[in-house]
Amino acid sequence: MPMPALLAITVPVVASLFSGGGADYQMVPIPIGFEMAAVVIASVTGALTAREQKLDLIGAIALAVFCSLGGGLIRDVILQVGSVYILDQPLAMPAAVITAAVTFMIPSLIEKQDRLIAVLDIFSVGLFAATGADKAYVYDFEPIICVTMGFFTAVGGGMLRDICLGRTPGIFQRSNLYAVAAIVGAIAYVVLADMGIDHIIAVIVCVATTMLLRFISLAYDIKSPADMDIAVAIHRSRRKPRTTRPETTTRSPEELEGRRERVQADIERRRHRERRKAALDRLNRHRKARAHRKLDL
């Protein structure tokens, strides 16, 4: 076989082996407006945290970048397939930096919209969970890996932010459902994708599930469990005394009348003893008072 023909056959094969492929279709297309909105909201939360910690502008930009793009970076480093989002999307880094600078210098415009930021924040968490799970799913990873990548993409940025501030990440502490909501949303996406449901619909369901769980946990103050031991709880439940039912045997009128008389007689004896004791106490007080008068005389 001539060398040019051999190269024409070999080069595409080798390129396909080293192209990070394995996907038989493209990743789910997210509208650029939603994509950048998620980046901007995550950057706002990072910049506000920097102001709370009295950091400078560079610190605010760093935390904003970690919050908005850190989760995707963790996912891409672990998967090592396809492109790196922070490098592949030219608008992501400028959006995070500009948002951090504006939030740092004009925080009064942002802090007034705390409720809107909270809603958009959990929206971005659900969207990140869906895109993270989708990237792993596209490259034929196991469902548990897809859910894990969705989890890292959704909350990995906040974890990096807390690590940079030298504190325990909030996703590891007892709080209203946040990381759990992201995990459930990623599971919903993977299940629907495996069922053959259109990926756009799966993304919508993932975001809706994440937001719904978050709002339910806030409305009813549902928090993730901490410091629990099922074995101890089971042991305590077994040691609980069993409630005995009262006797239902019927008594004759004569027995009831005799019981009533005995109770009344017992009450009378107790009253008699109390009266006798009170009389003896008065007598003793009179004797002591008389003895004191004699001494005075």
C-alpha cells in the first residue's frame, strides 16, 4: 500500500483515539443567556462573600471565579475528556471578572436584591448540576460518575471558596437542603437521559427538582442530618416500656361499695392523725410559752 494512502487511513484513526472522544452525540445545548446568567449569579455570591471577609478587589475576583467556574474546572480535571469549559467559553472568565468588580465597588445595588439572588443562585446550582451530569453522560461514564460530576459542577465552586477562606465548606455542614438538592437534580437528569427522554426536558426537570427541594427545605426548615447513630436509636426504641392496657374486668356493686368505704375510712384515719398531731403541737407550744414566763418571773 502506498505511504500516502496508509497515512490517510492511519491519521484519522489515531486522531480519534486521542481526541478525548467516546461520545456519540453532542452535549446538550444550553442557551448562552442562561449559561452566562448562572456564571454571573455565582460570581455575585463570591464577591459578596469577599466583602464580608474584608478582602480586597483581587480577593473578590478570585472568589468570584472560584464560585462560578471552579465546579466546572474540578469536573473537567477529573474527567479529562473533551474541552475545558473555562478555556473553551471565551465569555465565561470576562463575565466573572466584570461581575466581581461591579459587585465589589457598588454592593448597594446587589445587596438589595437578596431574594432574587437566592432564587437565581439555586437556579444556577440546578443548571450546573445538569450540565455536569450531561458531560459525563455524553462520554459514556457510569451513572454514579455522572451524578458525581453533576454534584461537583454544582457545588464545587462554593467548596473551593470556603477552602480559600480557611473554613469548613458549607456543603459539609448541617443546613437546609443545598448539596442534597443538587444530587437529587443530577439523579433526575441521569434517569431521564437513560429513559431516552430529550436532554432539554431532562435539564428542565433537573433544574425544577433542585429548586423545588431547596424551597421546600426552607419553607419547612428541613435540614440534612448530622450526629446520628441508627444503632443507638434502635436500641432506645427497644428499651421503651410497653404500655399496659387497664384491666377491663367488671366489679359487682357490693365490691365497689366496699372499696369506697375502705377509701373513706383511710381518709378519715389520715385526717384524725393530722388533727391529733396539730393538737399536740399546740400543746407543746403552750408548755414552752408557760416555761418561759416562769423563768421571767
